[in-house]
Amino acid sequence: GQNIDQPTEMTATEGAIVQINCTYQTSGFNGLFWYQQHAGEAPTFLSYNVLDGLEEKGRFSSFLSRSKGYSYLLLKELQMKDSASYLCAVRASDGNNRKLIWGLGTSLAVNP
Amino acid sequence: ETGVTQTPRHLVMGMTNKKSLKCEQHLGHNAMYWYKQSAKKPLELMFVYNFKEQTENNSVPSRFSPECPNSSHLFLHLHTLQPEDSALYLCASSQGTSSDTQYFGPGTRLTVL
């Protein structure tokens, strides 16, 4: 089956660094996405990894290891506005179709 | 602003009502999606349209009826819904359907009484 696991909740302190992990077991792999979703708002695209390694984009970085079925999102210099849900999604193969498999999301609370 | 708008933002309806959700994208994309987001569940893909043609229907009950008159507009017509249909309904668009990033609208928070 298709499965994505990520922690349900995390707490961190303003100014600190936090790492949100995502492990996946899917049929086929065609890329992994991270989205940020504030309460009551649209999920917004953060990053896309299709090759192994680290992709850095400002305060946010995303890492992928395809052999381990593992990714993480690293948030540096945390700000209060980073309190949100972080969604991991994998583009998997379903026959001739490619579809996104979504995790449940990790709710991050940044405290002062 | 992601370039995808949805109306209404909030909707309360009875089980016998008929209502429609509207989505519009200003990104020049060719693919549009409807998702359902419920508490403690992953995003559930409902329908996919590519160049106005429906390419996926993930076993969605017939009380949900999508319509895509052109690549920029997507509707979800609702009738005789059940209380368990209460959820956040998200619209998304992408350039194509194979490997492109999806951009989401803010969603419609639907409550069925």
C-alpha cells in the first residue's frame, strides 16, 4: 500500500531550529513535496525534491534520501509566524497514473 | 495570494439544499483539482480535470458533481449532502498533471446540518 508517516505535533522555541521528518512507502517515486498550511488557509508550496540531497531555500531546507524513503524539512531561525501545519506529499505511480499521496501533516507550535 | 480563488469561504447548508462551490485560477494552468480535507485525515483527492476533461474521479458519491467549463474555472455542485460531508474543500491547479507543483486556493469551509 501507499503510506506516509510524519509526527502529529511538534513544539519549538522562537529563534531555534526544528526538523520535521517524513517517511514514505509508495509504489514508484516521482518526487516529494512539502507544503505549509496555516489554520483556515490554503496549503502553500515550500519545496520539491526528486533527487537525493539537500535543497536550501532561505530559512527552509528540505532533504531527500530515496533509498531510505525519508525526507526532512529543516526550519531555521524560527519565527512565530512559522506556527502552522507542514504537509509531506509523495508523487507515486498508480498504474499509468501519477498521483500525490499526502501525509496527515505535522502541527508545529513556535513558542516565544 | 496563490493565484487560486475560491468562493464562498464559508457555507452552511441543510441536507436538502443545493449549493455550488466555485474556484478560479489566474495562473494559466491546464489542470484543476478538488480535494476534501477533514480533521485527522490526509487530503483526499476527489476530482481531476485536465484541459477541461475529467481525468480522475476517486469514487466520489454522486451527491458531489463537478463542472469545468474552461481551464480557469471549476465548480463543485452539492446536493442532498450528509453531515459527514462537512469539511474544508480545497481547489488546486497545476500546469499539467504528471509532475507539476499544485497551487491551492484558500478553501471553502462547509458545514452540513
